Amino acid sequence: MLLWIIIAALTAAAILAVLAPLARTPKSRASAAYAARVYRDQLHELERDEADSRISPTEAKMARAEIARRLIALDEELHSRTGQAAAGQSGGSPSARRVVSLVALTGIPVLSLGLYLALGAPDKPGEPLAARLSAPVSPDNVELLVAKVEAHLAKNPEDGRGWEVIAPVYLSLGRAADATQAFRTAIRILGASAERNAGLGEAIVTAEDGIVTAEARSAFEAAHALDPKAPGPRFYLALAAEQAGKPEEAKRVLQALLADAPAAAPWRPAVEAALAKTEPAERQTALAGPTQEDVAEAQNMAEGDRSAMIESMVTQLAARLKDEPDDVEGWLRLIRSYVVLGRVDAAAEAGRNALVGVRDDSGRKRVEALLADLRVKPAEATQ
């Protein structure tokens, strides 16, 4: 309804802009004649003042010249208007002005409405704030969108839904402090929820450069209590335990999280990396296996030492992968190590085992891509 009121107001303004000049009429001859009589009366009065010596002859001459100039200008204006009227000008004849007025009154609204119906979207319903913010926006206008929401919240500071919607946008833009405040306000107005408390905790951790503070931990604990299966709060609680010097507690939480995780969960690698950090240093080395840098460095050793070191690391990695066949990164590292060592058959066998052991499609595609790059066919394909 508001849109149609605005359209009507703009149309009325456009019509007035056309009709206003047409409504202006030139001065009538009667008004011009009246002005001429006034000037002549001024001349008579001037002559009386001069005769009574109220003004000097010089002043009377100057005043008489000015009044005469005005009379001449008025006479020229009257002649000009008379000529224009005879030629059908002076703003056009009354009939012509009526035609233009009729066109303005009917044509402008019809033309405006037709253009809006053709180019606009009158049937499209209004889109709520949440829908506009959740819809994909280009990087060029996201700042403008945020500015509009901020202006709305400045006028409506108790709009909890608005704060809840803009908080993750702040976080995605790197405005962690603003996101923290927005989540706090949303929780104050709307109450706690798993999503709001988890968002608050993540915003605080981001603002604190990855440190899970006491406030952040409380937020994650509240979110976990409301939704025990949500992965985000569980991961950050494990991170909090690891930062507090409790690796066993962190390990337990992460292992449970991996056990519940779907095979194709995009956050599995991050959890696996965090889980590896909870292991003792010597165990982490065994889990990692040899890197390409390790193999390259071993080339400078004596033959016996080099072979022993590489074989030990590769053997440890291969043994671990038998127990943990879903470790995509481990299989990729093992295949590369075999190729560097010139053991193509072992690399092919490792490729076959990797394609069998890795559960998610994206992981298997990574293995297949590496085998293709190294020109190694999986053992199964050669049989």
C-alpha cells in the first residue's frame, strides 16, 4: 500500500510540473493601463512638488526621466503582448492550453502505470529482512545491505530478529566485535538457542584470535545443552579442553564427534587434524608418516641409513592406515612416498586399498586425481 501512495504522489508532482506553467497568464491590459495611470499621477505630483519648491529642478528632472523610462517600457510590453496574442502565442490559446492540460492529467498517469506494469514487479510480495539477508548477494552490495539493516536497527533497537540475522553477516565480514555484540543483543531479546549461543561463542573466539575464553566456553556449553548433536559447540569445547591442558578430554570429545560425523562431512579434516594434536609428540610423528621433504632430506644420508629411515617411516604409515583406512591424507602421503622411492607396484597397491578404505566420494576423487597425476594405475585395474 505504501508503494502505491508513493507512486500516486510522484505522479501528482509530475502533473503539477506540467500544469503550473500553463496556469500562468500574462498581465491583462487593464492592469497595464492601471500602472500607466499611476506613473502619470506621479508625473503630476512631481510637477506640483517642483512648483512648490519642495524639490530642486535637478531632482525633478531626474525623477521625471525615470518615470518616463518606466512608461516607455510598459508601452513596449503592451505592444509585444498584443502581437503575441494576434499570432496565437503568449502561452498558446485557451483551447490549446486545455488540450495540453487534458494530456497531462490523463497521459502522465497512464504512461507511468504502463511503464511500471511492464518493467516493475507489482505482483511480487514484500521480502522480509531475514530472506533478503539470507539470499545470495554480490560483494558489491553486501555493505549497502548491512548499512540498511544497521539503519533499521538504529530506529528499532529491540528487533531481536534483526540482530540475529545481521550477527553472522558481521562475522563473515570479519567484524567479530560487532558480531559478538549482535549475538548478545539477540540472546537478550529472543532468549537462548543452540544457534545463537554457538554463534556468540564463535564470534568471541574469532575476536580473541582463536582462544576459547571463559565466556565463549559458557556459550558453547549452553549451545551443547540445547542441541547435544550440533558439531560446532562440541568441536570448540574440545578445543577449550586442549587449550586448558586436558588433551585426554579433548581427544574423547573429538573421537565421539568423528564417530557421529557423516562420511562426507566437510569439517571432518579439521576434526581429524585437531585430534592428531592431542597425541604425544612421538605418536604425532608416527601418524604423519614421511613427507616429501623428509624423503628429499634422506637422499643426503648414507645409503643404509637413508633406506632404513624411509622404510621405517613408510612402514609405520602403512601399518596405521590398515587400522585407519578412512584417512585420506595418510593414503595420499603413502602413495607419494612409494612413487618417490620408485616402488610403483606398492603405490598401485596403496591406491587400490585407499579407494576401498576411504568412505566419502570426495576423498576417493582426491586419491584418483593423485594416481592420475602420478600416472599410477590402482592394482585392481591391472588385474
